[in-house]
Amino acid sequence: MHDFLDDVRLWPGMYLRNRSILDLSSILYGYSVACKIHGVPAVTDFDQLGPFSEWLWPRLGMQHSSLGWEVEIRRAAETAGTPPLDMFFSLLDEFRAERDDTEQDTVR
């Protein structure tokens, strides 16, 4: 999943109409559903209640949102005057860095 997101970052127009964060969310949701249907273990980082959402809410000054991470990132991006997809990838970098730090602390 994370390799796919790296490809989307490099070539957003190839995967997403109008660089839409909602289209990205739909792709990630579809992947998750397909894995469940076929009994394949899936990366669930981007599910509605997944690790990315749980990390994101405090980062955006929220406790929770039933609208989903894509809507809240879009709202925050509009307020900041930043393209939503750019904000998503900035937040994704932070999420990955913090998760990597936590995993390294656990190993020590």
C-alpha cells in the first residue's frame, strides 16, 4: 500500500482525476474491501478507524470525525490554501516518520 502511495505521489494524474483526495480515498477503500473479500491480509492504515485516522485527529486538533480523513484533510487544506493532495502527502510523511520512530523505540 505504501509503495502504491509513493507511485501516486510521483504520478498523481495517472491515478487520480484532478488530483482528488476523495478519489485516492476511494482507491484505498476499494483495496481494503477487495482484500477482505478474498481473505488476503490488508494494510489497514487508511481505514476509517485505522492508525492514520487515529494519528490525524489530534494533529488537526480534533477528537474524531465521522466524515473521514479525506474530508478533514480537504477542509484543513482549504483553510491553509494548500492543495489537499499535497497536504495529505505531507501528513503521510509525518505519520510514517512518527511510526518509524515508535517502532524503533519498541525494538530497543
